[in-house]
Amino acid sequence: MRSNGGFTIVELLVGTTLSLVLLTALTGAVGAGGRLLTGLGRRGELEDTADLALEALAFDVRRAGYDPRAVGVESLTDARPTALVLQADLDGDGAVDAASEETTQYVCNTATRRLSRVLGRQSLPLADGVTGCGFRYLDGAGAPIPAPPAGLVPADRARVRAVALDLALAAGRAVTARTAMVALRSAP
């Protein structure tokens, strides 16, 4: 029986149930949006990290071999599939200081999932979450120079005209892969 201006218990229960169903649907939609936003943020961060790592490599490769006094600075002193060492006489004193930024090393370590940049004796992580990382070396015609695990011998290092880095990063479900190819300097 209905009283004037009121609701029955059945009507209240139906209304409450419908409200709970609607609230559950809205909560699920907000949660899905939050997860999507988090995933997109993670992917954006991975892409920024990869881009910054490749820009750092490009900067260092382009200045490798800088030799204002023409004393014969070797651009590339170690060239392995997972590491490379670059040199430049940045202060123009005719010598390369191994303890300064005149010697720059890049190391891919997939076991620790890290790409590191070593300036002199200071190691700086460039990228974490590395799932794939490797250096390739190309001659003047763009042909690959196969690098054995122990590295290129001096005669093969002298033929290198460009360095390529293939980098893949992952964090959760977000994945990104980048490749950069950078020419070595040809003259001081």
C-alpha cells in the first residue's frame, strides 16, 4: 500500500540497485581511463628516454676525432657490438685525457637492462629498461663492418665512417625501439 508522497520498500530497493549498477559502471570507466593514461605516460617516457640516449650518442660521435693540432687522434678506440669508445682532443692541447670527457664510452648491458655513457671515469645511466641494444659500424660506402665480440681490429676501426645504435626499451606493456646512424667527423 502506498501512502501519499512516499515510496514503497520495493521501489527504494530497485532505485538503490540501479544506482549501484550505474556507480559501478562509472567507476570502471574512470579506472580504465586512469590505466590508459598511465600506460600512455609510460610509453611517452620511454620514447623520450630513447630519443635522449640517441641524441647523446650523436653528439659524442660527431665530435669524436676532433684534433685541432693534427696529432693523429683516433676517433674510435674500441668498437664492439655492445660497446664503443670515442676520443676527441676537446681542449686542443694535443693529447687525449682518458680521465676526462675527451674519452667517452657507451656500454649496452642487457643483463642489467641499461645503456650507460661513461665520461672519463664517471658512469651515467642513459636508459633503463633496455631489452635490445647493439652498435653497428659502417664503412664509407655504407656497407656494414661485422664486429666480433672482442671488437674491431685497428685496421677495421680506421675504415669506420658511421656508427649506428639499435635501442629497444620496455616498461610494463609499453615498448619502444629506435635506431640512429651517425657519421664520424672527417676533418678537425
